[in-house]
Amino acid sequence: MIMLGQMQTLTVCRSTENGIYLESPAGTAPSLSDDTAAVPETRVLLPRNQVPEGIRHGDSLRVFVYRDSEDRIIATTQTPPLTLGETAVLTVKETSQNGTFLDWGLAKDLFLPFKEQTVKVKPGEQILVALYIDKSGRLCATMHVYEYLSGNAPYHKDDHVTGIVYENIDEFGTYVAVDSLYSALIPRREVISPLRPGTVVTARVTKVQPDGRLELSLREKAYLQLDTDAERVLTLLKEAGGFLPYHDKSNPEAIKAKFALSKNSFKRAIGHLYKEGLITLEENGIRMN
């Protein structure tokens, strides 16, 4: 059986001017339980420019099967960066009236429908997507990759990880794919400013959920982060001429907007600066000494 969207080993059964036809070896079964991956065709064409030199009838070839620009089932010896049900970071190539096209190294670009985008993407951006088959039997990409990511991350609390942002949900926070494979969340309380999907972040694991999914923070532990936060406040004070109208009773959103810090982090920072004798705490703000 020939499977769409997968690497598979097929057998040469016929040669033509256009290339060679391949078929499944007798007795083989699909590697996915999803029957939508199987195509009704019993043979698939490998174009002449893809045929290895010296290939003969009965030889086996490892190929990827997809649809060409005319929606015909076709094989290629090229290995794409992802197969059905997998994820990969791809580059946005262009946008049309119907959706966006991604570069995945094959003759036909991969289609990303507008409804499968978590944010409107632009040419040149790199985004994380998964490969699926739509209702018309076409291979498409989706940015809704949560269900395609694993919860078995090999990381522990306080480990530092790298991942790519793929979605923001106001109620929960920012979703990140660690190593483009493992599911992780930066909780809403940890998000100082929105992170655009496609942004690569380095974060600290703050919690490993029972199902193996990770919670992350972009900040170090409080005692490690303190000097960085204090330096940020001091820099902004200098830029403002030595005084800023913010204090421990200021609105948390106003503090976040000005300093990109939570109110607790801001209070720790100005407390540190005060103890060091670098600032004076006044009724209506903070002043540099």
C-alpha cells in the first residue's frame, strides 16, 4: 500500500519516458493506523530527473510520496524535514488569497491554510508546523501543533531549555515547543510582553507536570535575577534624568509597561538599590542618589 506523506520503500515495476513507476512490495502494510494516509493508487511515478543511475526492474527505493502541482500522487527521493504527524521549523515563502506557502525543499511548496495559522505570518519568517492530510486528501501544514508534541521531555526542574513559540492563548499563556518536539507552557503570570510565534526563546524549567509537559520561565530564580532587574531600573532612571514617578504602590500594569518587570520583581529591585545607597525612596517616586 502506498502511503501519502511518508518515507517508504517501494519497488521498481515499470520504466517510461517520464520516469519509473514504483509499487509496494507484496505483503507490506501501512506504518500509520490512520487510513487517510493510504492512497487508492497502486503505483506511483518517480520523475526521470529523480531516478538514480543504474536502477533496474525489481530494485527497491526509499522515497517520499506527496502530490504535485497538478494534484497527482508522485514520489521523490528527497527527504523532507517532516513527514505525516511530525513537526519542523519551516520558512514562509509567500502568501496567496487562500493561504500561505512554506518552503520544505520539494518541488511543490507546502500549503498552510489561513485557518491553521495561530497568527498571520509573513514571508521570510520561520515557524513551527505539523504535517497533516486535509479533507480533500492534500498534505497541508498547521501551526496548531499542541497535539503533535510529546510530553516525555528529558528535562527536570531548573534545567535550561531552548524552544520556539507557536501559540499565545490569553487565558493560559505562551506555548513553546522545546527542541521543536516537547510541549511546554510559559504561564500567563510569567509573560511580561507577548512573544510572537516563531520566536526562539531560552527558558528555565519551573515545573514538570505529571504528564511530562513542562512549565517555563524566561527569568532566573529571584536571587539570580535581582542584579539584572536592579540594573534595568537604574538604567531607566539615568535616561529619565534621575527621577521616575514609580514606587511600591504603583499600578502593576504601569510598572510592567515601563520596566518590563512584575510588581514583585520591581519592589525587590528598588529595595536592593536602596540598600546599596544608589536611590532614595520618595513619596511620589524613586530618585537616583
